[in-house]
Amino acid sequence: MGVIGVITNFLERLGGKTIEVAEKPVRKIPQGKSVQERLRALKELQKEIEAEKAEVETEKEMEEIIEWRKKEIQRPFSDRLADTMLRYFRGPIESMTSSFKGLDQDLYRASILTPPDRYVALILAVAIFAGIFGFIFAYLLYMPIETSALIGVLGFIGGFFYMRQYPKMVWKRRVAEVERSMPYALRHMASLLSAGVGISEAMLSVARADYGVISEEFELVLRDMRTGSSFEDALMKFDEKMGSENVSRVVKQILRAVKFGGNLSEILYKLAEDFAFEYRMKLVEYVQRVNGIAFIYMFLTIVMPTMFVVGILAGSVMARQLIMPPETLAVILLFAFPAISLIIINMIKKGEPR
């Protein structure tokens, strides 16, 4: 009993201490001898509470600012740059946006979710940076100030037109990727249709598969259907967005089979085989064309620079002075001929069958 009594007393003391701490107020109003002293103590206590509230609000504001800065940093640099341009040049940008006909459609076809006015702001920002970079680059090569200014103006114009055409370039690239993966997606759908799966479920399976852009576009078609559009309207919207003859053939065949009946799986199999055969024929033609361009590429990138340098040296020896400044010669050798090579490579790349 002695041990039990000791434990019981310890627990009673511990419980009493806990109750005492729990019931202890956070602040005690100082007790004064008069009403004035008590009022003064209450005012001081109120000031302390207000100071603590102000400190808590300041901490919350700091946390909100830090969170906003984190989100701002996570935003793409292009969005922040466009917002900055809109903040200072909203009037001219809105006027230019209204003058760009078809920009909203180009952005829609390219699946660029940026609003037209923000994209125009981005166009101006990129053009300005290109112009400044061109001017500084030419100036560092010791070119005359007039030539540097001209290169800066050309850089501005080039950056402006490149960004204006960029949505169309993205749209054409997406169409090419859709056409490239079309045979595989059609075979996928045909195999599911032959197994008794519906057309919407087959498209959903393609959307969830990894077929690239065509999976994204099928997901958009299904999303339109979920938001109230009919199957025909959603497919026609997809056809209009792509603007491709091959996509139009597929959409028309699907709608015709759904409307009038027919073995849709066999139709899709046949379309897939036709697209694959057309791609093989284009690939043969492309290989033959590249063989001819290869000789021109070797001449412009190897033979022509050598002949150019030899011609400059021979002319300088005959004239007993340099007929071309070393800076200009360096620019031509380091940038002009490589630019020609890049143009030829780009032409070869664009000619690749899709």
C-alpha cells in the first residue's frame, strides 16, 4: 500500500499542476489600487493585443508576398515578358491586335492558349530583343555604326515576322505529326471496333494512348462531346482545325459510316493501309531528291568557301593590298556560309515526307 500511496500522491500532484497550468490565463490584468490605474492597465493590454494582431497580419502579408513571388517565378518567362509589355504599351498593342487578321484562328489551330493581345505583346518584345542583339553583335564586330543600325533594324523586322508566322509553323507541324501517326491510330481504333467497342470508346482509347498530337486532338474532340456538342459537330470542328486532306478523308468516312451504316473497322483498316502506302512512296521520292541536293550542299559548304578565300587572296596579291576588310571576311566565313548551310538543311528537313 505504501508504494500505491506514493504513486497516487504523485498523480494527484501532477494532475493538479496540469489543471493549474491549463487554467492559467495568458495575460493577467494588473490589479491597481484605483480605477485610473486599472484603466491604464487595460489600455496597455489593449495596445499589446493590437501590436500582436498587427504583427500577425504583417506575417500573413509576407507569406502571401512570398507565395505570389513563387508562383510568379514558376510562370513562363514569355508570359511575364508579355505582361510587362502590356503594362506599358497596352494602347498600341491593342491597335496592332485588331489589325492582325486571323491571329486568333492561328493561335487556336496551333493550340496556343495565349490571348491575342498578349501574343502581340510577345511579338513586339521578341522583335525588340532581336533588334538590340543584332545591333550589339554588329557593333562588337567593329562594323560602321550605320551598318550596325541597319542590322539592328533587320533583326527587329526578322523577329517580328518570325513570331507572326510562328503559330502557323506550329499548326503545320502539328498537322504533320497527326498525319504521321494517323495509320497507327486508325489501326488501333479498327481493332477495337472489330471487337465490338463503340466509336467513342475507341477514340477515348486512342486519346489515352501515346500517339502524340493526335491523342491530344482526340481528347479535345471527346471534351467537346462532354460539353454538349454532337459527335458530328465535334469531328467537323477537328477537321476544320487541322485543315488537312487526310484528316478530312478520315472524318468523312467515319461520319458516312455512322450515318448510313457500314463496317467502320474495315474502312479504317483500309485508310490506314492507304496512308502507309502513300508515306512509303513519298519516302522513296524524298531519298532520290536528297541525293541530288547532297552535291549542292557539299559544293556550297566546302568548295565555295575555299574558292572564295583563294579569290580574295589572289585579288589582294594582285592589288598589293587587302581588297576586303578582315572583319567583313570573318563575318562572311563565320556566318554567311554557315547560314547558307542551315538554309539547305532546313529545305531538306521541310521536304521530309510527313
